[in-house]
Amino acid sequence: MAGFAPGTTVVRRDVFRGRVWSAQALRVVHDSPEALVVACRPGAESLAPRAWIECQVTGDAPDRMRALDDLASGGWELGRWTWRDTVQLLWNPPATYFSVNAFYEPDGDHRLDHWYVNFQRPLRRTPLGFDTFDLLVDLVVAPDLSRWTWKDEDEYAQGRRLGVVDDADHAAVEAARGQVLAMIEGGEGPFAAGAGWRQWTSSPAWPAAVLPEAAAHAEVSEVSEVL
């Protein structure tokens, strides 16, 4: 499958047991053999489990855990959600169990607020964009790489107990943790001083991305190749 052109709208989806768990409309910044780089601005459309949306609105941890229970049982329903508050740049290298995300203030200067490493199954391209599955644990990194904190370890442990994260995923995540820390300590990939991520700004000509109607239907976008 040919690469995506800059400015193209693509959809990142989490797919679990053949069903869409979430979908996010993004804009392509750059697509190369090294990584697919996409961006998200406030106003971009997404789909998410209703329990997760309620957690975002209320801030209640039980809603977040209920979303995980729904995931394990297959009992979730999707609702509409709009990205807000930050500009996001996502670096998705091939065949890895993680992506590196940079979060910026949405003003004109796009000050880098923090890095965020999302542990997930390797991306697979689809006609709509790409599919993966979030493996629950994350790493939050200071803008200057001076410190980092693991996030959602409790959720990850619960996902292990519920069978959402199986033994193969767990082994892959453990290996990916070390790989990511080595990248941070070595200043590699988007963390490199010369990579330009600290100075990046989104194109004002790109409006907020809109989800296509087919985004919620896994069967519409069967996997065509591993990214």
C-alpha cells in the first residue's frame, strides 16, 4: 500500500477482538519507512467507549475501570468525543509496541508541554488509516527528558487479570519499556535534539480532522499490511 500524503485525514483505531474500541481522526504530517507521523488539533473528531467519556467529564476513576470491565466483557458502546486542550504529534515507527507522542500548548508558539509514550500493538495499515490496540500502560516524560513517570500501572495490572493484556502482549511491553528508556537516555528518534520536535508547529491551513462514517466498522477496513 502506498504511503499517505501530507495533510491527508487518516483514522487511528483501537480494535479488540474484531470490534472498534476507539477511533481518532488525524492529519498526516509525514509518512516514511522510518515512521508514520500524524497530528491532532483541538476539534478533531473521535469515537470512544461511553464509560471512558464519562470518566473524562467527571474525573471519576470508577468510570475508567468500568470501561476496562466493558472491554473485557465486550459490552461497550461508542460515543462521540472531540479532542480538546492540546495539539498532539504522534510518531509511529514500524513493528514496535509503542508510539511516541508530543503534547503542545494550542497557542501560536506550540510550547512542548510533555512527551507521552503509548504502549500498544504494532500498527497495521487499513484503507482508512491504521489499526492498533492500546495496552493500557504509558510513560509521561518531561519536555527536557530530565525525568519520567509510569502511568496507569494499576489499569495495566487489571487488564492483565481480565485477560485484556495477554502473556504475549505483556512480554512485548516489557521489552518495549527498555527500548523506550534507551531512546530517551540516548536522545534518539523524536527525542533527538536535532529532530525538530521541540520547535514543531501545526499547519494553520489544516482544519480539525473529521471522522468518516465507516470508522466504527472494523469489517470495512480489513488489514492490508503491517506498518
